[in-house]
Amino acid sequence: MYSTQLSLTSPQSPVNGFAGRADLYSRLLQLEDLAALHALRDEVLGALPNPDCYVREADEAVFYRQHLSPQGATIGVFHHHQLVAYAMLGLPSAEMPHPLADALGLSGQERAELSSLSSCMVRPDWRGLGLQRALLGARLALADGFGRRLCVGMVSLHNHSSRHNMLRLGMYIAWAGQLDGLQRQITLIDLRRHPHVAADDERLIDSNDLDAQRQALTDGYIGIGEWRLPRQVRLRFQRRLPGQLLA
């Protein structure tokens, strides 16, 4: 379903070409790449249009290491020797505390098959080339390769670009509410099957209207798409058909 050129068997080997660009190459990052990763994040976070789109982790050093083998994987995209984009995949154990799994009410078996789409950033001068979407597809492929059929992500209500890419690649909004005092949506995908919805039973909800989104989710709807207007983004919630587990 999803494809990536990254090799799971030889993660240190760079792979030429990424997102249709022959001048880019990708590989999994290692400890020696953390300085470049930190510099990229400083540049991106310093230029956010809305600071709510991404809030720094309390301990970034620990966060970085949690997304290196064997706890996870971080894909780096390079132009010559410059890191221009990265994306993180978490591979938590079923026993690890996981706020997103808790919010979704995942069972022990579902937690054992869970991966998390933790962070993805692209340098400003490399945007508009589809790198974020390509990195999302690459992480879904990596998750599948690691035997993690469930992928979960978290997005700010204001981060329309990230949510747009998630929805386009088959993720859906499964939860909305407050996480650590921040208004967030949780997106989910099962790489083995897709949820069935009633296409004729839809609610269009403003992307900033958290209360209406929560009510729709309580009523059995999930967010499956969006409708973009010049000054507004409305999310498409459709009623999930009965007879399926959460994932």
C-alpha cells in the first residue's frame, strides 16, 4: 500500500532519490546526526506561523534518542550533506506509557501493534516539493515493515498542512480534545483495513471548533477529509458503521 526506498535491513546506507528529486538522498539518522537535527528544528520552529502548531518537548535529548533504533527510527532527507527534512517514527513497547493510546482506549494487543508518527519538519526553502507527504508515506511503510499495523499521530487544530497530508494518505481523526493543556486531534490508520463509513451521513465542522468535533466523535463519527475555503477549513466527519473495533 505504501512504498519507500529506505531499506530496513541496512538503515545506514543512503538511498539516492527522494520524492522525485534525484538530487536528494535519504537514510535513517544516527546519534552523530543529532546536532544537524537540532539545528533544523531550531530553524523551523523559529519561523512557525502559529506557535501552537508545534510545542517543543520538555527534554529534546531524550526525545531524539527515543526515535533512534531500537525504540524508533528517524528518516533524514539530505541535499548533498545538508539535512533538509526529517520525520520520526516511534516504536513503543506495549508496556510503555502512551498518552495517545490511552486517549483512544487501545487494548493491550493493539498497543503491541502500535507505532507513532512523532515529528516531521522540512526546511522553509524546501517546502512545496511534497517532502512532508513523502516522509509520511515512508514512515507508514516502515511501520508496516516493523509489523506495526496501527499508526497514530497528533496534530494541532492550527496545523492544516500536516492534517491535510495525513487525511490524504488514509488516516482519520479518531479523537479530539485537550492533551497536556493543548487542543489536539489524534489521527489513526490501520494498515491492514480501513473503517467503513456512511458517506450519506456527514457533518462539516470548522477546523477550530473543538467542541463540535468532540461531539461528532462521541456520536460515532470520524474525520475523514476536509473542505478548504479561502478563509476557512471545514472538516468532513462521517458516521462510522457499526460492527468494527476502534482500529
